[in-house]
Amino acid sequence: MSVFSPPEPADIILEVRDLRKEFIARRGRARVRAVDGVSFALRRGEILGLVGESGSGKTTIGKLIMRLVEPSSGSIEVAGFEPGPRGGGADIAYRRRVQMIFQDPYASMNPHFRIKDVLEEPLLIHHIGKTREERLAMVARVMEKVKMTPVADFLDRHPHMLSGGQRQRIATARALILRPSVIVADEPVSMIDLSTRAEILHLLKTIQEEMELSFIYITHDISTARYFADRIAVMYLGRIVEIGGRDEVIDHPFHPYTRALIAAVCEPEAGRAGTLRELQVRGEIPSASDIPSGCRFRTRCMYAAEECSALPEPGLEDIGGGHSHACRRWKEIGATRA
Amino acid sequence: MGDMTRAGTEPVLSVRGLKLHYFTSKGAVRAVDGISFDLYPGETLGLVGESGCGKTSAGSALLGMASPPGRIVEGSILVDGTEVVGMSERSLRRDLRWSKVSMVFQGAMNCLTPVYTIRELMAETYREHAPEKKRDAVAKGGEGIDNLLAESLRLVGLPAATLGRYPHELSGGMKQRVAIAMALFLEPKVVVMDEPTTALDVIVQAQILNLVKGLKRDLGLSCVFITHDLATEAEIADRILVMYAGRMAELGSSEDIFGNDPRRGSQRPRRGSSHPYTKMLLASTPRLHRRVSELAFIPGSPPDLIDPPEGCRFAPRCPFAKAKCHRDEPPISELGPGHLAACWKAMEDPEYERL
């Protein structure tokens, strides 16, 4: 399948090169390397899942792409075009192309706004539509797209009058109304009930296919990534440690951290309550202000050897088919490849 | 815990016809509207359902709690033979909460007051609820109490040094462990855990589940485990009670709910859940090791519990609903030993197609 072959330059809608973000904490006494050298390319019409625990830097990457925080170094290009200084013409044009769906549908909308105000605001900011009627027609169209119908029933409601699932539909509509090229969805379903979660993911996927949108899907839940994403990038402490097609990464993981993430997922099957589970990982994620030398996963890795701390940090190694990982000892550990 | 092993064993907790309603200005919200179950010693019972199904209300009722404007209006809760319903607030505090039934609250890790050290937080709980002997040790302070507290931290895999730390210095997983240690300190008969892993990362979730399993094995913990996630229940619960709109939809062993693979040499092959609600909850649970192109979902949302629908409360969302389901409430019927469901379809046609 074409998704697994290396991308042609023309296919690439978003490219991130050696992106870094350092926060200074504790009055200058700690440097938190939240994103620590991340490069990837997103193809047109592709969904890339960024998967990792809290503290892995996945949300910071989303914010960097959205220009909500400035990178310390590295570059981000959307459709071959860099945003330039904040507030400039290029920046505004960039922001129109990249939109975000936030995690918390209860906190991402102004409670004083009616739904039509929530959806009209981006149009006003970007001077789209000459008259109110024209803008409201666009609002109605996008609401139909996210299945908030009959539209007239919802236009004058306030966000608190909607359920979590409905709010996340409105958040999606707000992201779509500018017809962006890339949507960053940061845990868009993690606060929604399991029974509606699938409904929202299904809606996002339908819209993505219809509009040929490209998605960055940020999540801690690798099982929804399997369903929703085309490719999966596994992040650990600010870096990508494995990336590849979703089935490749989940069925044949190479990096011990990816394996640990997979081993930790609960499956709805009987007969598991009696036994402790082997977790293939020690302890909890260290602070990003104190990243271990050498391989950053070695302090929790069950397979760490001397070389893992003595040698410099391993980079991503391509093992074919667009599947790469950053583990020096992958041969010794023994791949589970069929 | 199979069905066979508990012949002659008395349940440690026995709930009958429990109703907890919230009296709002718009009317009574029937959050828990008649549920019955038993919990046997050493067993974990999973309480599962969507938000708004009454799981948390039912869980806190076991401690004689109902947050205002809620009130337990009917039913009986026997803990180790003692009736909880109707107990005075004073005796609830003195004789039940924490000493007999304790709870790990939803988001418990964010309930630790930030200005106190873990030592102070834990000591406070014990001053409030501990029986005389332990309370004396706590009141005297000094090394005696530190040893007691350190011992209960050790039980949940935390070093004694944690006592001197403040909540913000601990990770989410460590705070959750502190909350569990606090719930276990007085060796209660029953521990209610309300979504103890929901806000945690997958790996930490798995570590906490392992911890609870270990406690179950080593201490013979009896536990009511509340979550909206059936996959988590599969990992921890011996039996599962599925709640819908304040009522019981289905109750059965893990095998009754999830089915089993007869090839693995189980005693009795089981095909899995019988209630359409359970089936649909299961179908909407994402599975990592199965390639799926479509996840199912349950259309609509749980009903308004001020004015719940007549007949079966799930009927408006149920693909199998017939006229009868909208009219008459289904009785609870036994489909197999210990396997109960409230569904006309499951009762009349147990072989109906799997979803």
C-alpha cells in the first residue's frame, strides 16, 4: 500500500524538521526538554497518530504546529511554506491552514457565545464572507457536515446546553470552517464516554476522507490509534522512538517501549482477572528536566545493557517499508516479526 | 472465583432493592432505581455502564453516602451483617466508613490537599475513623504512627520516605497509590474503587491494576470496582454488574460477559453477554489486537432519569426493541447459574444473534 512507502515530496503537506522546545522551569534552575529533536512528514490525506504517555511531548508538538508556543529550534512547513514572524501576513495565512481540535470540549469554547458565534468567529478573524448571511450560510453547511442537525435547533444554544459528544462535533466544525489543510486533534475523544467515542472517531474519519484532510492525531491510547490512524509515531520523553504503518507498529513492534505500551493495553476478554500482567517496563516516566544519557528509555527498559548508557543516543533506524525505530539492541531482543 | 466455590460462604456485602434519588427542583432524579447484588469475600465485582447510569451513586451509597440533594430512599445494604441504610451519620462515621467500607474516589489523586504532607493527610483520616487502639497510636504521634503509615505505604509499593512529601511532588500513579493505602489502612471488609485508573496513562494504569490484583491475592481484598471501561473490568473483575439508567441490565461472571474460548479447556463454553446493552458496550470498546475498520457505537444517550421511559429503559436505543419492550419492564431472569439479565429478548430467545 502506498501509505507505507516513503513519501514523494509533492505528497507532503506538513514537514517538521529537528523540532525542539525547551522550557525553563524552577526560576532558571531546570531546563525541560519537552520536545527534543523530532522530525516527521505528514502526507496529504494521511492521519498520523502521535502516541505516548503524559510527559512524552506529544501535546507540545501539537502546540508547536499550531504556533501556540514558539519552537526553540527546528522548522515546521505546511505545504512548503513557513509561517514567518507572529502576527505577520504569512503567519495569519499559516494559521488558516492549520486548525486544532482540543481535548476538553468543556473548556475550549467561550461559555457566553452561542454556537453560531463560536463558529462565526474564525470567519470574522480571517475576513471570510462579506455579510452575516453569507457567514451564517457557511456555519449551517459546516454544522450539517458534523451532523448537528436540524441546524436551527442548535444555532442559538450555548455550549453548556450540549453533551460532550455534541460539543466535540462543534469543535470539529470550528476547525473545519476555514477549510484547513491540516487538523491537529489533541485527544479529541478521551473525555467522551466510550459509547460515543467511536461515533466521533467515525465522523472525523468520514470527514477526513471526504475533504482529503490531513490529521495529526495525538493520543495516549494506542488502541484508538490503530483504528483511526494510518501511521503511528510512538513518542518517549520528547522523541520519536518508533514510527511506521499502524499495523506494522502494533503487530511487529521493535522498540521495547512500544512493546511495553502494547502490553499495557487491557483487552475485553475473560480469564485475565486471576493473573498479574507482565509489564515489560520498570517504574514511571522520568522528568523531561532530567533525561537519561545514552538511550533515554534505558532506565525503564528490561533489556538495557551497558552499551545503552555508554554509547550516544541511537537515532531512528529504517528497517524498510517506512518502519523505523531507535533501539540499538533490537536484534538481541529479537523482533516478533512473523 | 467461580460460581461453585462459594457454596456456604456468606456474602460480605449484600444489597437489595437499593434506590438512591436526587431531589432537584425539576423532580426526583432516579439515579439508582432498584439494584440488588452480593459481594463475596475475596471477590471483585465490577460495576460498569456509561456516565449517568448511576454507578458512582451506587458505589457511594455503600458507605451510606449520598451527596445532596440525594437520599437513599429504599432498600437494604448489609455489610458483614450490619444494616447501613438508616444508620445515623455519627455511627456511619464511627462504625462503618473506612473501618468497614472504604472508598477510593474518582480522581482521588487530585483530592489530596496540597498544603499537607502525605503523613499529615494519612494521619488525619485515621484520627477521624480509626478504632480506639489505632487512634491512640495516631494521637501520640512519633515513631509509632510513622511505622504504621510506612507499613501501609509499603503495601502499595511506595517507600517510607513518601510520608514527608507533598502531593505535588508525586506522580499521578504515586498519588493513586497513596489513595489506595489510605483506603486499606483500617483493613476494611469492602473497598469501593471508583474509576481508580481512568485519568492515568496506560502503563501506570496497568501497574495500578497489578497492584490491586496483588492486594486481592495477598490480603483477600473484597472490592467493588467501578469503571465505564469493560476492558478494565475484564482485567480485574471476577463478576460484572452492568448498569443502565439506574437499573441492572446484566450480572454475570467474567466468562458470562466476555465469553470464553472452549479450546482453552474451560469447564463450560460461554458465548458472552446476553443483554443488548452489554453487547453494544463491548462492540464499542476498541481492541488493540484486532484489525477493525469500523468501531460500533451506541446511538443516542442514556435517558433523563427524572422521567425515564416506560418499559425497558434501554428500548429507545435498542436495535431489538419490540412493542412489548416499550410497554412492559422486563423482569430479571436467570440465564445460567449466577447469570442474570433484564431483557425480553434474552429471556425469550437466548440464542438470538450475536451483535
